[in-house]
Amino acid sequence: MSRTSVGDALYDELVDILGEEHVLPEVSARTNRTRVPAPFPVHRWADHVPDIVVLPSTTAEVVEIVKLANRTRTPIVPRAAGTGLSDGAVPLRHGILLDVKRMNRIRDLDLDNYTVTVQPGINMLKLNQELQPHGVFYPDDPASYPCSMVGGRIGTSGWSLIGARYGHTKDLVLSMEVVLPTGDVIEVGSGGGRKLRKASTALTLKELFFGHQGTLGITTEATLGLVPRPEAEFAAFFAYPDYDTAYRSCGALSKSGLATLAGVVLFDEKKLEYLRRDDEAYIEQPHDVVAVNAVALYGTEAEVVPAARRILEIGHETGGRYLGDEVSQGDWAARHDRYAIPLHGRLRDTGQVVPMSWHCEDAAINYSELPAVREKWHAIADRYIEKYGIFDDWGMFAYTNGSHQPYGDYLVEIDIGIWEQKLDDETWTAWSECKKEIAQVAIDHGGSITACHGATRAGEVDLVPLELGATFEVMKSIKRMLDPNHVMNPGKYLFDQAYGEDVPDVGEQRP
């Protein structure tokens, strides 16, 4: 059984490693790092407050902290900005919360090989501000871009809004320094070099450390690939009278073959209703606008100008109406705003506006399955909204993947508003069942439960073994080998099953 409290002896050892100012036992410091933006039952906050917070600044300090946790069997959970929309950074078993915010330095900028080596706590926006004078940028662009950190992007295996042009986090991180749960330090990348993008020497382990949600170790440095800053950007929003036309047009736009295509996003009717109603987006009001495709192009001016003409032709030829420069550029520029505004929704029976938190299910789905998955997901959400009254359907969007190939699978997200102050044990259990049903639809249609946030929350996590099959047994073996004492972020991904111990299930209160 993992230890769930921190005594004086462990506190003193942490102070010896970091100094007293970087060891935080205060209630305020701990509760501020208890949760992530996703909805959480307020009456259960105390279940997951860490016992202590530590703020290291070097790999050597992380090594000593992890060795201490491993020796004393104390749970340890890494946390970057805490912007993730699953429970990856939530300390389900209490213990040490290792906050990487002080690990925010650029270690090396190599303009010959277009790489930058950074610590995990550097902010994405800050990083690109530092790179701007050099004419390069790191093209990982999540919705949480202004507030997320490199370490969190690796831990969740993030999705980039311009990934169709430049790739996603796993494509852009060339190598990493990782402190394993035992305190050993390894380098993972392509071959033995930190700045290589391709090698064939033995097994490639790099991807093992994307999306592990802090269960396999702590990234302490990462070498990232850079690209020239784009000379030109172009955004086009197209309106459609029905979803089916928009869906077919989305496929045509995504398969345009244009190398400058950075992304195509298909918004359905319920998403437009929510954006008009409560999100202050620029989506125009006429009711004949039922669905929208948003397209973004990045590249040199010589590439983007003719590509923009072709995109406008495709959008028009496939039934779309261009919404104009003001709407297109304004709404694309606002793509990061959701993390900065307070959210609210409406009760279906009265229309009352209430504060709501944002939950999203973010499956990976093939293009051919999008219409069927959309219908089933909304039907599931409707049943739970009707029965429990504290949820709101904020609609769906589908985002082309196409990392370097503009015809890939899609991130398909349904957003649900939840009045979390009203959650109790009954409605939290109901919501977990709702998520499980949504995740099951993704699997039934040949998809994956999640494309970028991780399946660590109660509900969808139950289906991880179903999706992975025999691979899940291999995963448990790897977890047990790397983390023999089960100290690294315990309670996630059903990894408790790897140990055969009598430990609580995910979300269960500690004894």
C-alpha cells in the first residue's frame, strides 16, 4: 500500500533537498493544486488534496525527490500548468505534488539544426516570445496555448490546432530527459542523439513517454523541433445550411492536398447554438447557418496566397458560403480564448443561466464514422440532460489530424457543461456512466477513447483495457518494471491492476 501522508521526517528531508521556501505544506498551496479545469464534484475536493507541494528547479533535485518518494513509498504526482481536461495531474492518492513551474529555462537554442532544449515548466507563449527575434517558432498550438507548459503537453500527448501543417506534440518533441520512478535518469529520442529526427538503432522508446500522464516518470528536459515563422496566415470560415453538406465539404477541404493546410474544423448545429448563445463568438446569427467549417493556412506568402484562392474555390464548390474576412480572422484569432473566460450554461427546462464547468470527450475517429458518432453522442447527452437537469450540451466539433498528410483521422470532441456545485454522489456516478457510454461509441466505430486529453477519469478509464486488448497487459508489465513500488501518480490508467495490491480504485477515497 502506498503511503498517503507526509510526516515530519519526510518534510525535513524535502527541506534538505530544496530549502524551506520551496517546500509548501500550507493548505492554500495544496488546495490550489488539487484539481484541473474539468468538472469535479465539489463535495469531494478534500479527497485529492496533496499532502505537500515541492518546487524543484533542476534535474538533480527532481532525482533526489523521486528517490525519497520511492524509498518511503510516498505517491508523487508531477504537475505543469494544470490545464489538462482529464485527471492526469490530480493527486488521487495524495502524497507529494511536484510542481515544475520553476523549471522554466531555455537550456540551448540551436539555430543551425532548428532545435531548442527547454525545461518542462516553460510556458508555450513565453517560449515563442523568446524565439520570435530569431525568426523561428515552436509550432505546437493547443487551445490552452497562452497558459499551458511543455511538460504538460508531453504528459498528455497534446493535439495542436495547426497540427495538419506542422504535426502534434509527439511529432515535434525530438528527445527527452526523463527521471524514472526509481530516480534513474534516461534519455529517450531517435537513436542516441538529442537532436535527431530519425534513427533505426534498436527500439524507439520515445513515444512510451507521451500521454503517460506522469505514471512512468517526470520529464526534466525536452529538445523541440523548430520551424521558420510563417510569413503569411489565412483563415476562412464557411457556413452551410445543413450538417451533411458541411461534413462532405470538410472532407474535400481536408483532402485538398495543399501543403500549407494547418487545420480544418467542422462545427455542428449544437456547437453553433452554444457559441452564439453563451460564448460571444463571432458566428453570425441567421438560422440558415447550421454548420461551419473553419480552415487555416500557414506558410510563405508565395504559398499561402494561391492556396487561399484554392481553398475558397473548394469551400464554394462544395456548398459553403464564405463568412468574410472579419468573421474568419476574428474567430480564428479567438481560438485560445476559452481557457480565459468563465463558463456558464443553461438548464434545459427553465433556460436559467448557471455557472458550469467544461467537460469534453475527445475521441479519435475516422472521417467515415463522424456522422454516426455525432448522432449517438448527442442522443446519449440528451438522455442524461433530461434525467438529471444539471448538464448542458455545448455541441461537437471535428478537427482534422493530417500530421503532414491532409487526410488523416479526426479529433472529435463533444463538450458538456456541468453545474459542478450541484454534483453529488448520485449525479457524479451518472456522469461517469454517461462518459463511459460516449467512450463505448468511439470504440464501436473503430476509434480511440481520447485523442489528446487522456483517459484517466472515472468512466472512460474503465474501457482502456477493452480498447487496448492484449496491449494493456504489456502496459502493466512496463509500468511494474519501471515503477516497482507504484509511487508515480498511482490510481491512473487502472495501473493498480499491475500490482495485485489492495489499493483503492480511481476516484475512491483514501482510507
